[in-house]
Amino acid sequence: MALTLENYSTQLTQIPPSETQAHTPLNANEYRGRVRMSYFDFTVPTGDVAIAANVGLCKIPKGARILGGRFTCDIDFSVATGTLDIGIMGADLTGFIDAAGSVADDVDFLAQDLDTSNAAATPDLAFADTITHNHGYVTEKEVIVTATPVTAAISATKTCTGHVLWVVD
């Protein structure tokens, strides 16, 4: 017996499965877009990355839909427990992430208080992985993804890597 659909996503409402093209065409960041990845790595310089110090990780272009990301580090926070925020800031350094200048840079836009307390293991932390952490956010202008230690500094000479997945075309 064939399955039936009782409800449709926003995207399928715009192009019902029974029609080849109908309604408003979908944006490439919603349908048949190519997933891109921005990889990042950095080694903490001499001296720690202090609490509340922002580290720029990578740029994401205007119009990109953020699909998620990972952050990992041979981490050694200055105390046994630590948390890390992942955020975004306008690449133009105006202090805003939107074109209208009404939404300020946000240090925990993509993840808040990621637990890095397991110092014995290399943390592999997901971000932008839930609606609360703005999975699917579409950038209104070019932004920089940031990492910010919240409760403990990151010790010198540690290497951190990761990536952000996004789609724009």
C-alpha cells in the first residue's frame, strides 16, 4: 500500500511532489544547493586565550544557510572544568550580523556553554546543531564564526580545529 502525506514542509508546500515546478522557486540554500565547508585550525599563542577573548575561526558568505559544525582541540583549559561559546560577528566589524544593523554580534549564537570539562579526552563539540543554536540560520552579510572561552582560559600551544557546513548555491 502506498504511503500518503498528511502534512508538508514549507519547501514541499512550494513545490508539491506531484508537480515538476509550481509556486515560488526555492532558494538554492533550501533545495539542491551544494554543501560547502569552511575548515579552521589555530594554535594558541604564547599566553592563554583568556576568558571572554574571541578567536576568529572562519568566514561564512552572505546568504549562506549554516547547517552545523564541529570544534575539537587538544584542549587543556586552565581549570578542570570549562565551557566554550561559538558565535558569529559581522566580518565588516560594524558590531552587527544583519544588514539593517539591528542584530548585534553574538558570542554564543551557534552554541552556548559547550562542555569541555573532560580534559582527559579530546572534546569533539557540535555547534549550530539545534534550533536553539540557530541551525539553518541564513546570513544576511558575510560573518566570522568565533570561539570564546567562558569559564576557563585555553592554555598556550594547544591546537584547535574544526569546520562549519553551509550551503549558498
